[in-house]
Amino acid sequence: MTRTHGGPDARGPARFDFSTNANATGPCPMALAAVQAADASRYPDPGYTALRARLAAFHGVAPQRILLAASGSEFIQRITAVGARLQPGPVDVPALAYGDYRAAAQAWGREVVTADDPRATLRWQAEPSSPLGQDAPPPADPGDRPTVLDAVYAPLRLQGQGAWTAVQRDQVFVMHSPNKALGLCGVRGAYVVAPDAASGLAWDVAAWCQALQAAEASWLLSAQGVAMLQSWTQEGTQQWLRESLVVLRGWKAELVELLDQRCFELQPSVTPFFVARPPEGLKAAALREAGIAVRETTSFGLPGCWRLSAQPGDAMQALATSMDKEQAAC
């Protein structure tokens, strides 16, 4: 199976990259400094005791509810594999969603279903989602089966509030991967807040957590990953993030206007990224030759569309110039 992602390709990074969902105002200076100062000569604490405590305090939960992951994608693979043993059956994936949910299910020989299929024994939700950057309502009963809420893009929300209540979030695994919000995609590290066992679930959350921890690799996080997640919990980092959202709102508005003027069909989103259909004859490959990357969305089930993220002014000027040149040549 060929997986498709935004970001650098075989030719390396594009000079102007609209294809990733990373915070384009980054990297966060405080998080970057912490990563650069990390002691790579020593193993981290294999139990990550201090990190688990900090993340638990940050979310206001007990430390035993914090599960660490090498990345969001690593956790997707691990919970799909563990679930294949504990509760075999189909995996429910949103119709338009991050491709690793489906890839993991298929890698473990599990059927992929959609539309909250009652046969599913593992369910994926996202708030907001990729590629659309939109919210979807939570299932009627989030706790009726093991469910993961992918909240990776929640820190990049530019407007509104999520549809999930605190009670509903306590019934599911909530996955966090701060590197995108911090503009540090090359530093891998994620974590999950496990369901509250006291929230009246219809399945054995303790057994799932024990199995997920047993399936962890030793030293799951590098020293740099630990440093990034520790920085994530600090007020200075969170203040930088809040300020970055103001900038991203402005950049997104400029990008929307730029595309609207060139006859793109735009989808709404609550994030700095969104999906758009380009006018006839405008090709992503031609832009890539000009040093500009956009994310084609055929692999998401949206052929003919692109996903683009808000970028600074020089990138948008380059995009406008290249598109006008290509459209003029059509």
C-alpha cells in the first residue's frame, strides 16, 4: 500500500509548502529551544514518570490515564493491532479521514466500514478532521465500543467550539500530537488520554490500557520527544500558540481571498487548512516544478481537489504568481 502525505517528497522540501497542516508561524521558540537542549547522550526514564505526571496535570486527569506514543501514526497502528486481539471485528473510519486509520486496519486484516457501522469493534472520530478541517458530531453513545477521538488539530482551531462535551471525551481515547501545532513535525512524540474507567463504559478499558502499555516499545520517546511534550505543558508555549492563531486567521483569510479570486471552489473549515477544487487546467505538478507544494486529495477520496494550509505572505505571492502564469498558459 502506498501512503500519501503532505510535506517533503522524493525531491525534498518545497520552497513554499502549502501541503502540510503544521503551524506555519512555527517553530515555537520555547519548544525548539527545549528540543535543542535535550541530552541525547542518555536514555530517558523508561517509565517517563515525570512526563506522565506533567501531562496528567495539564489535562486534569490521573497519571494512569496517560498513554505515550512515538507518534500519532504509531498509536494508530498499535491500538488497531491490540484491538484485533481483544475485540476482533471491523474498524469504523469516517468517510473522509486521515489515511493511516484505514491503512492500519488493512495491515491487520480488519474490514474497514463507515457510517458508524454497529458491527465495528473499533471506531475512529476526529475533531477537527483532515483533510476538511471540519467538525463532525460525536456518536450517539461514545462509550458503547472502543473509540479514538483524534484531537491532533484541536489546538489549531481558529473559530468555534468542538461538538464533544467533557463527559463524552471521558468515554473515549483522546489522541494528542502537539508537533503540528508547535511547527516541529520532525520531532516525533504523542500521547493519549485514556477513557475514565468510572464513566460507565460497555467494554473493559483497564484491559485495553494494560494491553496498549504492554505493546509499547522500550524507550518509546527520544529525549527530544520528551522535551517537546514537556514544553507543550508550559504556559509560555501555550501563550505562543494562542498568539500564533491570530496570525494564522489573517493568513487564512488572505489565502481564501486569493483562491476565490481565481475561481477555486472552497470548502469551509475551522482550521488553517481546508480543501479547494482548482479551476480546470491548473495542475499541482506544475506548481511543484515552481517550488510550490499543495496536497492533492485523491487519496482522501476527493479527486480533483487540493488541501492547502495558510502560509506567510511570500509563499502566497509565489502561489498567486505561479497560478496566474499556469492559467494564462491554458
